[in-house]
Amino acid sequence: MFQSVTKALMALTISAAMLATPVFAEPISIKFSHVVAVDTPKGQAAEFFKKRAEELTQGKVKIEVYPNSQLYKDKEEMEALQLGAVQMLAPSLAKFGPLGVKDFEVFDLPYIFNNDVDLHKITQGPVGQQLLDKLEPKGVKGLAYWDNGFKSFSANTPIKTPADLKGKKLRIQSSKVLEAQMQALKAIPQTLAFSEVYQALQTGVVDGTENPISNFYTQKMQEVQKYMAITDHGYLGYAVIVNKKFWDGLPADIRTQLEIAMKEATVYANHMANEKSIKDLEAVKATGKTEVTVLTPEEREAFRTVLIPVHEKMADRIGKDTIEAVYKAINFKK
Ligand code: LMR
């Protein structure tokens, strides 16, 4: 009698423990830091990823999203990822130079992609994967590319021709290709963290800048920039990256669920990028504060003529093989 009660108690204890484990185990925490507003393609995709990752892992993973440079600014966030202070980021492809992977600056070459179809041949194909693989020796793993959009120039004086930007101080991200691009326009490039741009424009530290439309609108740059020319002269998008040691150390089933969530978030991000580039342009126009000019094909060609030589100039920095691989995949013609 005594023995059977003991056995029953033991069985109860074991099944209670089995039941208790999933409920009381600490969730794995992933800090995802980024520098843009929540209402941008990246901001929305980060929220989407959080939701799906938490659903698919049934709460075993908790994603904490920190938008708007709340936690770290551009350069600091890369260092924080390598140190393991955050686990996930989605920096612009123009910000990988300081990490020592300059190949990503191929995405900054002016007029390299004609449209999303060309772009996706790279970001969703073997060349894009080879680029992500180059991050691994830096302790970083690339999970996906997320779109934002094509950039336009803005300033407080009208922009119709490359000469209109001559002598202007223009804010850039940390890419040397963007520096060369501004120099080709005879402008003065100034590298600034994204979080500092609005104030720099407001106080005249810089005269103008370049942005995809959703970043311009959500940072309220229409309050401090009177003119924008839709030049679509270059691309801005992201690589979603994680600390490799952290990622490799995750239980395999969790990693698989997170990969599924990331695939879904990528489709969502690219859809949002499309939607926002249309909606936010209308929203900027509706403020009546920034005059938006669409360049004629001839005006656009004038910018192209000035900017295409940047490809040749930056070939050694980016890597000739990388540029050639991209050219070949999209059948690029100068
Ligand atoms: C910028 O610095 O302009 C962008 O990289 C910001 C972003 O993350 O879109």
C-alpha cells in the first residue's frame, strides 16, 4: 500500500514537472535594434517578425524591438551586435564598410538597379547569398535582405540638374561609394548617423541629403527641406543580421521556426516597401512643405552621365569580382 502511494506520488511529481517546464522556462530573449521609425518598411517588418516568431515558437522566444535609435545609433549598433549586447539588427547595406565588408557598397553604386526585378535577382539569388556569407568571419550571420526603396535628393534650393547640388553639404551614410557619388556631383559629403540628420538639416550643418521616401517622411524632413527631386539614383535596403554565436547556439527547432518567421517577414517587408514608397510620397506632397519634382528622362540622364563613372572609380574598394557578379546577374549596361 505504502509503496503504491509512493509510486503514484512520484508519477504525479514527474508529470507535473513535465507540464511545468514549458510554462515556467525562461523565454529566449532577442533584442532587435534599428534606427528608423516604427511606421517604415523596416519598422513594420520588425514588428511583424516579432509577432510571427513569438507565435511560431509558442512564446519560447521573446523579441524585443527597439526602433528609432532608442538603444544604439548606426555605428554603435554594429559593435553591440558583435559584442552580443543585441542579437539582431537590420542595417542599411551602406553601413557594412566599418565592419570590414566593403563588398556591400556595390548596392550603393548609382543607377546600378533599374527596378525591383533587377534588385531581387541579387537579393534573392546566389550573389546576394555569397555576400551574406562574407559576414561570417566577422561573427555575424546574414539572414535576409529587406527592401526599402530608391533614393531621391533633397535640399532647400531647387534640384533639376547635377549642377544644382554643386558646393552643397549633403549628408550621407557611412559608405565610401556614397562619398564618391557626392564628390562626382561636386557636392561636399558629410557622414552622419541617421538619428542626427533632422537636426543637422534644421541647423544648417548640412544643406541637403538623399533618402528613400519613407525615411524622409517619417523623419519629418519635409519640415526642413523645401525641394526634392525624384531622381531614383540609388538604392537603400537592408541586411537582417544576427550575432552568429548566439544564432548557432539556439536549439535547432527554434532556429527553424525563426527562419520561417524571417521568410514571412521578408515578404511582408518588401510589400511594405512598395506600398510606403507610393503612400509616403503622396503624404509628403500633401504637407505642401516640400516641392517634389519628377525629372524628365533627359534630366535623369544628365544625373546618370555624371554618376556612372563612380562604378569604375570604386571598383577596387568594392571588389571587381563582386561588381562583375552583380553586372552579370542583372545584365547591366553602362
Ligand atoms: C540612413 O542612415 O539614412 C538609413 O540607413 C536609415 C535606415 O536604416 O533606413
